[in-house]
Amino acid sequence: MNIYIGNIPRETSEKEIRDAFEQYGEVTSINLIKDKFTNMLKGFGFIEMPKKEDAENAIKGLDGTMFNGRPLIVNPAKPRTENRDNRQRRFKGR
């Protein structure tokens, strides 16, 4: 299951995120979104957990909890919409 995580403090490491989510089960991938110019975290990312039950428990357990001084936003990731995909293709050539 793909999980959205938001309100991540910029100084957070991937290991800290992994450690928090692995309390609930196996984490197969983490994608923390970074600014392409500054390489700093943009404050959100995505976690992939193979077992739906583990992912749902992680969402319930971590949503709203304080993490490095900020309350995390954790919920199921929404699929990309067609508009978002088209916008990205449009700006790639510039």
C-alpha cells in the first residue's frame, strides 16, 4: 500500500522515517521529495508497505503524532490524476 506522509521537518532523515514506519511492519520503499535546486526536503513523501493491514496500522498510529517537533500527516496516497501527469509533461521540455 502506498502511503502519503506530510508535514515532515526539513532536517528529517530517511532512516528516521523508516524507523518510525517499521514499528508497524515491513517498508519496501521510501521516496522523500526534495527540491531539485536546494536538495532540501519539501516536507512530504511516500512510503510503500506491502501488507495493507500494516500500512493501515501505521496510518492510524502515526497520523497527527509529533515528529521532530511537527505533527505528521499520514494517509493513503491518492493516485496521480491525469491533469497532474499532463502538466508535468508540458513543463519537461522547458
